[in-house]
Amino acid sequence: LALAGRDDVFDIEIDAYIHCVSAFVKLAQSEYQLLTEIVPEHHQKKTFDSLIQESLDNLIMEGDNIVSAARKAIIRHDYSAVLTIFPILKHLKQMKPEFDQVLQGTAAGTKNKLPGLITSMETTGAKALEEFADNIKNDPDKEYNMPKDGTVHELTSNAILFLQQLLDFQETAGAMLASQVLGDTYNIPLDPRETSSSASSYSSEFSRRLLSTYICKVLGNLQLNLLSKSKVYEDPALSAIFLHNNYNYILKSLEKSELIQLVAVTQKTAERSYRELIEQQIQTYQRSWLKVTDYISERNLPVFQPGVKLKDKERQMIKERFKGFNDGLEELCKIQKAWAIPDMEQRDKIRRAQKTIVKETYGAFLSRFGNVPFTKNPEKYIKYQVDQVGEMIEKLFDTSA
């Protein structure tokens, strides 16, 4: 999914075109004023029509070139290019009343050139938005492209960046979707009070709801794709860390921008849903530690009578429990140290919770068997004190530790 930021050259071109549109209107107004003072009234409209034709054609041609460039970029799945259309479309719509006024009395073909360009931009933009949403859903699961440390996927950051950039053009994007009468696509009933015979006359509230539904669709597609991608990982715990990181990134990004308010227009519980998803992944991750704590958990231990000499079988069992815990602890710490949780707050929270569970379980086991004569070489089995275990867990998700 290509989503390079719009480069400076493109920005200059957009800016120049927007200035040309404004300049054309001003010059056309000035030209008409001058013409009324020179040309007899019954020739004025026709003369004016022919006078402005070349400039108007050049202006429309430049606009068509921008639309054409955007279409080619969309074919390459570079959806950032569609963002070049938004500021132009916004400006054209703002200038349209003045355009219409200055072109009063000109031929129908002349009058229809600007509305034609606006329609072309809206159609191209709406198609790009739809294709972007589909692309988010169908972005292939490339194993080599998956982050080895379970961090945020490029697809997630690109999708969020695109949606955040749409925020600058909420009204334009909403009207763009409404202009294609996508109410049927999104199963949003059309309210007669919100629409008129003209698609461009959808109310801003209806457009806002369409945009909200579109954003929710993109986020829903992203969630499905991430779930599919997470299955690439063989380790369910790494899969959970990957989903946690991505869901957390999405939620934080929504909250940092106005996106959360837009999402809430049609999905009131979105924020809560993401929090629940994040919590579920933390719980799935924590299950990876059960194979370590199960060796030393209370429910798996037989009762020993104090003062009664241990049998060989019992001594062997205690040795196996210590060894199983030590090996499991070392293995998980080694593996999970290389995983990433970029959000410091979440990283500390997950470490702290894990540290508490493991330290408490190990502390209870150690106090019960640490002084039991089950071996002549206790240091071989009692390798770690409780605090050392905590320090090891503190180094999870940190390759520099």
C-alpha cells in the first residue's frame, strides 16, 4: 500500500492552480466590465464568451491533467495522490458562485465546463476512497513484510495517516461521498429533509455521517486484515503483542485527532471496543507465562509433612519444578526481550502485571521449598531470588537491556 507523503513539488502545483482559478475569475470580471464599456450590449455576451474561451479551456485542461495524474497514481495504489484533489475541489466549490455569475449569458458549453471538472474530481476522489478502503481489506499477508518484533504494521500507520489527512477536508470528502449517492452502499437511509434532487445538496450533517461511516469501514477493514496478518506468527503470544500494538496505535491516533469524534457520529462505542480488544490481547499474551508459573503454582504441588524425610520421588519432583521454572523463565525472557511495545505506558503496565504474577507465585514456592532438603546442591536449582526474577521481567520488550 503506497502512501508516500505529498511532496513539495506537488504542493506548489496545487497552490499555483488554486491561484490561477482565483485569478481567472478576477480577470474575467474585469474583462467583462471593460467590455461593457466598449462593445454594444447585444454583442457583449457572445464577445465575452469567445474572449475567455482560450483561458477557460487552459484552466479546465490543467484541472483535467491533475485528475488524470491522480487516476494514474490510484491505479498504482498510491492513494495519497487523491489528497491533491481535495484542496482544489474545495476551492472550486467556493469559487463556483462567482464563476456562475461571471459566466451568466455565455453558451451552455462554456457554463458547464467548471461543473464538469467538479464532477470529474468528485467521481475520481470517491472512487479512490472506495479503492483505498478495499485495499486496506485486501492488503496481502506477506510473511517477509511482518515486523519480527510485533510492532505496528506499515499498513496501520499508512491507513491512519490517510484518515488524518482527510480531516483537513471533512466537508469536501463528505460531499464527495454524498455526490456519488453512496447511501445505498453504506445502508444509510436517505432522509428527505437531508437531500434534494441534486446530489450536491446533501446536508452537511448527512455528509458527515457518510464520512463517519466511511472511516469506520476503513478501520473495520484494517482490523480484519490485522487479524489475518497476526496468524503469520507461529507464537500466539507474539501474535497478541502485534495485535495489541496495532489496536493501541489506532486508538491513540484516533484520540489524538478529531477522528474519534467523527467515528463516534455512527459508532458511539468504538473507543470502548478498542480498549476491550487491547485488554483481550494482553490477557492472551499473559497466557504465555502459564507454562512457566504452572511448574510452581500451588495447585500442582503435593502436601509435604514438615519434619518428615522426603522420598526420592518427592525430591526429584521439587528439582523438576525448579528446573522447569528456571528454563521457562530464561527462555521467555530471551525471546520476549526482542519483542517491542512502542507505547511506554502500555509496556510498563504489561511488565508490571507480569512481574507481580510471577514474583508472587515464585515467592510462595521459594518460601515453601527453599529450605527443604531436596538436594545437596541447592544453588543448582535455586538459581534466582524473587527480586532477580522481577529484574529479568523488567527487561522484556527491550533489546538494549
